[in-house]
Amino acid sequence: MAVFWGMFVIGFSGLVLWFPTFFSLFLPGWMINLCSLVHSDEALLATGFIFAIHFFNTHFRADRFPMDMVIFSGTQSESEVKNERNVYYKRLQESGKLESLYEKKSKFDSYKGIAKLAGYLMLITGMVFLFLMIYAFIFDLLK
């Protein structure tokens, strides 16, 4: 529920900060200050969550480093399914539906290079933002 709560909090506070003149017609002035505080804290919380959960589960796992290509290919190998979703794999095997899920012709090889380039650019962008967040935090502490 935190993701959905945070979406509404950051969305509403962002609108108030984007259009302060309009919202000050019916909201007290201290609400704009509160929205500024809430918006920045929610953004920091969301970014921290993305780093802690997404980066470690998607990029920094030894079997996935530097990125999990399933986001671009839409498929997983049989060994990945067997290791990560063993109960599901056994259920498919027992029901005889496993063979129907094998991909016969993959188009992923034709755009694999572009997908890797896009993935690396996104990963580097995330790392730069992480570095900038840590730098800003440390710089703010030293003031």
C-alpha cells in the first residue's frame, strides 16, 4: 500500500508546488511549505526504496549482474524458471503445459544490442542519480 499512498502524496504535493497561486486561493500558506517538505521526503523515500529493492534484486544479484534481460526479451530460460519458481515449474510439468510455453522463434536476438545499450544507459543514469543523492546528503550534513 505504501507505493499507492506515496503516489497520491507525491502527486498532490507536486501539483500544489507546480501551481501555488491556484492552490493558495483555498489552501492556507503553510500548506505550500508542508507540500514542499512532504514532496521532497517522499521523493527521497521512493528513490531509496528503488535503490534498495530494485537495484539489489535486479542488477546487483550475482546471477543477474549487470541486468536481467527478461524485461526486454519477455522470456526466461527453463533453468531460471526452475530455480526461481520451482513450484510453478513442477505444476506446469505435471499438467503437460510446459512444452507449450517454449518459445519457438525469438526475435530478441535482432534487437539484443539495442536492449543492452538501453539497459546500460538506464543503469548508469540510476547510479549517477544515486551518487548525486549521496553527494547532496553529505554536502548538506557538512554545511
